[in-house]
Amino acid sequence: MARAALFDVDGTLTDTNHLHVTTWWEAFRQAGQQVAMHDIHRAVGLGSTDLIARLLGEDRDRDQDDRISAAHKTLYGTYFERLPALNGARDLLHALDDRGWRIVLATSAGGEELGALRRAIDADDVIAGVASADDVSSGKPAPDPVHHALEIAECPPEEALFVGDTVWDMQAASRAGVRGVALLCGGIPRGDLEEAGASAVFADPADMLEHLDGEVLTGKQ
Amino acid sequence: MARAALFDVDGTLTDTNHLHVTTWWEAFRQAGQQVAMHDIHRAVGLGSTDLIARLLGEDRDRDQDDRISAAHKTLYGTYFERLPALNGARDLLHALDDRGWRIVLATSAGGEELGALRRAIDADDVIAGVASADDVSSGKPAPDPVHHALEIAECPPEEALFVGDTVWDMQAASRAGVRGVALLCGGIPRGDLEEAGASAVFADPADMLEHLDGEVLTGKQ
């Protein structure tokens, strides 16, 4: 049975969190809502409805939700041809594949957005599958996306890693019984990630690649 | 002699750091340079030349510097009509003015950009002056901008506060012998700000306003 490395995408393999922040900010602004960008940054990684609920509250005018989501999608879509991969993303996935890890993406992105992200990562040949938020009823920080990724990878939780950059990733991993590995390149502070359950923290995919055979990553501590 | 509250602007009074990040990223990209947005975020607050030097290194092709700066300026300029103030910025400056603090801005912004920022803050009636990076030979983290702001405020360092959101702000304050107060709304982690010399840390201007008469802020600890 293969080990599995499950990967979040935004902020983990692609350098897209800040693009989400500014486009969500503009989408909120056009709907008459002033939301601080720091707060949006902390909410990135949630599905659209959960992100809006977190930032505007449960008492908001929910009739605006679809308009705000559509505006964000439109503005973010202007970047699809130039979404940047993070340093070392492709090499990290190839190195894990070489070592027998099965690689599955677990992301709230879907459709054309996911296609654009996969083109940016440029490692489709070693990606065994994608657990999209569309496939489960609850997104991160619920464990459902991680459970679904484990099914695709045909891997028990104790043989898997979940690599992400947000507290939602680390919480979802913990709840699914999967070891969480956090990357700092998404801009979330180390302390927040450790508090959310990260068992190891690296700067970015290139840094994780450098430590791929270390004890922290193999869990042999 | 008045006490003085010296303020950084970007990320401290205006919610502009993420806009700088994405526009610097695009400016670098168009010059053929791939720079991670997390790294740009950590460099915001430096003057343009220092920011480029930090991100591309001393061995870079310096002939590109002007082109990259101009591209950033052009892209960032598209936001001038809608630069957002941070929550409580105007009220904080008014409350400090009411309590007899002389308010001076110390920023690397100048010209039209500074005008747009001042319109966003909407508190010109209580701003005694601006120490622009153009007025000194070395920008933050050098103490020069803080020294210049103290001169404008006619205030000795021990009677002043410097409020900012970056490690550069806290380092410049420390080197000038001024107590540094850090805000988290610019997206820099608390630990980094404390390590750089912050004597108090608040979430944003509104949070600092709530604690305006507390012991931490008055220095009577």
C-alpha cells in the first residue's frame, strides 16, 4: 500500500493567496462591503460561502452572496494565464513520486480555476487525483476533503501527509487523523499553523524538498 | 512641549499592503522576474530601490530597476480613487489630537500617492506634517525618517511613539530611540514585530483607539 502526500493548492503549490485577497476585496467593495484585506487573507482556503459568512457574519444580506462570489471569480479569472507556481512545487511533487508517495490534490478550487492551477504547477504526470470541494458536503476545516483525498489515494490516514498553508488545512488534517505539514509561503504565521496542529513547518515547497529525507517528514522522530 | 504620535501609513492607517504586493509582483513579472508574493509582502515598507535590492539581490541587472518601479507605480496608481483606510484610522488620529498628541506621518510614499493616501485617511485637519522618504537620504529601517518626523513634531524621542506595521518601522523607531507600537493589520506576524522592537501590539487602529488610555500606550508600566 502506497503512502500518500495530499496537497492543498492555493498558497501551498501556487502563489495565489494574495491574488485571492485583492480580488475578494474588490468584489466585496463593489457590493458595498468594506472588508480588511488582512481578514480576507486569514479566510482564504475556505470555500466561497464559508469565506463570505466568516467575513460578513451570519446576519448579512445573503442575497448578495452569489453576486460577490461571481465578482471574485471574474476578477480572479483575469489571472488564469499567469498564475505563478511556488518555488520548487513541481520538483517537490516529482521527488515524492520518485519515492513512492501517491499524490492527491485537495482543494476548494474546481472547473476552469483548477485547470489553470494545474497548468501552473505543471506536474500532471505525477498527480494521481483531485479531491475537489465540490465532491463533499463540507469543506475545510471539516475533515471531509481529507477523507475524500485518502479514498482517492487508497491510503489509510496514518500513512498520509497533508501539506497546506492555512489553519483550515491543519485543522482538517488533524480531524482526519492525518499528519499536517505546513508551508509559510501562503503568508500565515508559523504560530497559527502550529497551534492548528502542524507537525512540521517549512518555508515553501523548495524548502520541504530539501528536507524530504529528514526525520520530521518521514515521521520517524 | 507636545507629545508626538508618528505614523507609518501603508498597512498602518491604510489597507494597502496587499495592493502593493500584487502590483509589485506583476511589475516584476513583466520584467521577467518571478518573485514570491510572501517575500514581497515582507519587503513592503522599504523604499522602492531598497525593496528591489532585497528581492532581486545586489547582483541584479540594475538597469531594470527604473522600469520595475515605474510599472509598480502605474499599476498601483489604478487604485488611487479607492484606497481603503483601515478600521478606526480617522477616529484614532482625532482621539490622539484631542489628547494633545502632535501627529506626523512618516512614509516612503510621496507626490500623488501620498495625496491619495491622505484622502483615504480623511484626517488632514489633525495631521501636523509629513516626513516623506524623499526628505532623507536613507529610508526605514534607518532612523532618518523618524528623526525627520521628530523635527517636524518638535518633540524629543522619549516623548514620542512611532506606530507602524512592519519590522522596518519597529527597527527605525528603536534606532531613533522612539517607542514602537505595532499594528497587525498589515499582515506581519506578531512575533516578527516584537523581535524588531515593538513595545505594544494592537490588531488595527480601532483596537489601538480602544486602548488609548491604557498603561501600555502611555508608557506608564
